[in-house]
Amino acid sequence: MNSFQLSEGIIIAIASVAAYTLTFLYEVGFLSAFEIPINLIRINLDTVLIAISSIFGFMLIIFAIANFLVMLLPESKFIQTKIIRISIILLPFLWKIFVYKQLGKYLIHLIIAIAIMVFLEFIVPIFQFRKKESYSEKLVADEMVEYEPRSRSTLLGRIRVVLGPFGYVFFIALFITAGLVYEAGRVKALTKEYFLVLGESSNIVVLRTYNDLLICAPFNRKTKEIEQKLIFKKIVDNTDVIYVREKVGPLRLIESAKK
């Protein structure tokens, strides 16, 4: 069966849909931090550009690290495949540590994930392919199983056959990126320090802006906690309202609101 190769036109169309989808996920992550209903999200070109600029720095750092690690990969393509597979699975754990800057909180999860992956990828083949003489032959045999026809009966196997190598990689990358973008939006909300405040010394903060809609909430300046009470304000032409940009964050929901 011949693999279906994506044309440039289809790739551009998918990329456009992906940009809007990832922007939506970013906004979902941001609003979820304050438990704001996601049906309030409004996506337009401005929102897409703002979201992309917010996550561009994160993605650039990941690309730089990945590019450096690729140069250190061993020559064996089978070992390369194993290392890349482990890295992709560990990426969500590393992402949490990077964006939340809480190594201690997620370190145990990372260690457990690394131990499990190393055991499955490098230890299990020793016992599974005992008839092979050298360790490298055992690893090669383990990887060859992935290319057998029976592997096509799995969901990912079928996706690889239908989309082809490039489409398959694009699909996996998009799936992983979706989770990372959602987390990036949530982290942005929980670490943001500067917000618009309604007037000077006001206790009403603007949490998010969509076109002419301002999503606001009362907050306590001392505890930096916001109430689970939303206030919606419309930007009306020829109406002067003073908003002051102040360092009042990072903000969080009041504890009683989370229960």
C-alpha cells in the first residue's frame, strides 16, 4: 500500500487550522487557571499572533536544546530512534519543570518516567531476544518489530501508513504541541505580574480581553487572590474609562472558590 503524501497546499491548510487550534488551547489553558468559562474565548488574527508570540520563546528554547542533543546522538539509527522516542515521552515532564520552575515538585515523576522508559527500551530487549548474541543485535531486533506488518494494525501504525513519514511526524508533533501549548497558557496566567486595573487603587482587575469585551474580577491586593465572581465590561466608543497597568500579580483564585 502506497503512503499518502501530503501536498504543499494541504500542509498550508493544516498549518492554518493548527495555528487557530493551538491559539484556542492556549486561551483554554489561560482561562482554566482562573476557572473562567471557555465559551467566552474569541479567536481572531490578533489573538493568534499574540498567542504565537507568547509561546515562541518557549518553542525556540526547546528547538535549540533538541538541535544540540541531536548532534550528540550515536550513529546507530536504531539507538537514535529509541533515544528520540524516550525524549518525546519525557518532554511533558521537562516542560512542566521548565515553565513552572519547580524542579523538586516534578523531579520524582521525571525520575520514575526515565526509569520506566530505559527499562522498556534497553533492558527488556535483553530478555526478549535472548537468542541474539550481541547487545546491539538485540536492540536492532527490538526496533525491527516496530516495522513488521502487524504493527500496522495499531492506530499509530495505520496513521503512519495513511499519512506517510512526514504526515506521521507532523501528527505526533501536533498532538504533543497541543498539550504543551495548553500548559503554556495556564503558566502564563499563574505567573503574570502586570494586569490592567480599573482606575487607580481599584480592586477590579482585567483578567482577559477579547475584542471589545473585558473579563474582570474583584481581587485582594494584599493576598493577590481573586474572587470567583466575573464582571464583564464592554468597550464603548466615545466613553472614557481609565485603566491602569499595575504590578498586582501573580494572581490566584481565592482558596474558598476552589472548593
